[in-house]
Amino acid sequence: MEDNEYWELERRASNLHQLSRLSTELCRFLELPIDPADMAVDMEKAFEQSLIKHGIVPEKDK
């Protein structure tokens, strides 16, 4: 493996790690489940409810 390939892999691994940390913090802030199994239950609905709760989007008329 060449040096530039090695550093590219290191950069990508670092970016993925940072993205993972950022998404975890976002889930905590929006009070969403962090466990991937829990996320899969109904992520869209939980995300929408959290956005409404924090005033980011208005509540829909029923």
C-alpha cells in the first residue's frame, strides 16, 4: 500500500468516526433513540415529533 493510500484510508476512518460522534450528539439533543435497533422502530415519526417539540417545524393540523 502506498503512503497516499494509507493516509486516505486514515482520513476516511477519522471522518466516519467524527460523523458517528456527531450523529450520536444530534440524537441526544433531539431526544431520539441512540441504539440502532430502537432507531429502526419508527425513526421518521420520532424525528418529526422531536422537531415539533423543539419548535423547529410547526405541528400539523389533524
